[in-house]
Amino acid sequence: MPEIAVLPGDGIGQEIVPEAVAVAQAVTRDRDFIWREYLIGGAAIDATGGALPPETLAACQAADAVLMGAIGGPKWDALPAPQRPELGALLPLRKQLALYANIRPVRMTPALIGASTLKPEVVRGVDLVVIRELTGGLYFGEKGRRSAPRAAYDTLVYTEEEIRRIVRLAFQWARARRWKLCSVDKANVLESSRFWREIAVDTAREFPDVELTHMYVDNAAMQLVRRPEQFDVVVTENMFGDILTDLASMLSGSIGMLATASMNGPKGLYEPAHGSAPDIAGQDAANPLAAILSAAMMLKYSFALTEESERIEKAVAAVLDSGWRTADLAEPGARIIGTREMGAKVREAL
Ligand code: IPM
Ligand code: MG
């Protein structure tokens, strides 16, 4: 029986994940999945002393997919960096599960066009996906401190194979979409970027039907807010992808809508792109839609349940079309509801 490890984590993670699980269970009623919850992040630090307990890691390794909420919060910010939820749990989990490809689709939901801070004519029709390399680059290179003079460093290293596999995956995504791939780098300055570009060009020979372009990351940031509809699939290194996807999330109306998949083959970790939002945690005020849409991605990409996945996406669109909003999406005249009610509305709309 396929097994899903459920990691609610901290803050609003505790509120949004149960809604995502309930929605996914509602569309998979006649199928058997084992859903089991495990501790991660601050919640795990409090209960066990470590942000990624061995039991959680083993369960995630054994599971077919992982559904996560969010981790971290002010309570654990003062811990030494390696013990904090981000560095102590999320990054090792990605690395241990070898989830090298982070898929972040950004689509403008027509009902939310007024919720974006950008002009409707700029964001109308946005439909792109950023494929972010997730287990290499600056996040995982050698890092450290030096004394006399005091200094700190992080290193950006990519092997040929790391670049090739992510670029290849991005080409495959482009083939399933509009045959356009934009590789984002900083080849005018960084040697690692020049190498990235070289490998991207070489890999393109396997995909002569896809149009490959290159863009410097600073220009890409500008183009994403200037004329976002020019992008189809974007592929980039870990840190550039982290920054560009927060920026791109605003093209979908709110970061509260952005679902992500971190994958290696069919195995995946699915989580909303937003954080644990400690300021609104425990108030039934969080937007569960990114978590719900992450569960939809899980059904599609880990279990090939495409129809079920699309039912969830349509239900979310229908609820938004009816004017229901969580506070983060509110426009004048919107009907504001809480986390639980939003989850219930999506289930009704299935
Ligand atoms: C993300 C997050 C993480 C990252 C943090 C929480 C470590 O910002 O998934 O984008 O930087 O990868
Ligand atoms: Mg980020």
C-alpha cells in the first residue's frame, strides 16, 4: 500500500496540512493510502531535541511521498545555525532524499487578478514553471569562518552531472508544455554559471525541438515583473531559484497560492512555498490553498492520479470564483473565511 509521510511542522503548518490531507483523502476515497504523521522542525526540537529525528528521516525515506507544512519560528531562531529547523531539518531532508529538482509552477488564477500587487495587464495569462536545482550550489558548498582578518565564505560548486540532470528534466517539462526553456545564470561574472551554460547548451542537443534561451539572473528578476508571460519553463541553480520563486509567487496573486514539489523520479516532497507565519499561527487565519495544491501535485507526480489532482485544482478555482477568500487574498468586497472553512469549501466543491 502506498505510504505518505505527513509532516505538519510548525506554526500554520499545523493548521493547513490537515486541510490538505482531508482534501486529498476526499478525492482518493476508494484507494488505499497509508497516511502517517511525523515530527519535524521546531515541534521536533521541543519533543526530541533535534529538528529532524532519525525516525522522521527513516519514515520519509521509506514513504512513497512526503507532504509537508512549514517549519521554523522565533522560538528556535536563537539556536546555533546548524540546529535551526531550516538547516537542521529541511536541507538535510532534501539532501538525504536526493530531491534535486524543485518544481514551482506559477499560474495566475483569474479570480485573483486583483489580489496581485502588479497590474492586471502584466499578470494576466501568467503560466510558467521554475525548475530550481535543490541539492547543490551555494546551499551545500563548503562554508565556514576564518579569523584574522575575520571572514566568512560559502562556495558555489556544480558538477557536470548535477547540471545535466536538472537541465534535462527541465527540457522534458518544456516538451510537455510550450517547448520553451530559459536557463538563468550569471555567466557574465561566475565561472560556475559559465559551466552551467556550457552544459545546458550541450544537453540541448538531445532536445532539438525545444527552444533554449539564456538569461542573466538580474535581468530575469526584472523580466519576471516586466513581461512575465514570455516565460514557459525556467531552470536555474539553487540560490537563484530561491530568490526568483518568491518574486514569481506574486505573479499568482499571493505566495499563499504557491505549491511546490521537490522530486527525484516519482519520489517527492510536497510543500507550500510559504513559511510557518508565526504571526498568524493558531488563529484559523492561514490560507490552506498552497498546501491543498501541493497535495494535488503529489497525487499527480508521485501517484499518477492526474484526474484526482485536476479535480482538486478545479475545486480551488471554483471556490475562488465564488468569492471566498482567506485574509491574505482579501480585496474589498471579498468574503473572508478561515483556514478550516476554506478547506471545507474546497471539499464541497470537489
Ligand atoms: C524555500 C525556503 C527554504 C530555502 C528555506 C526555508 C531554507 O525559502 O523552500 O524556498 O531557502 O530553500
Ligand atoms: Mg525560499
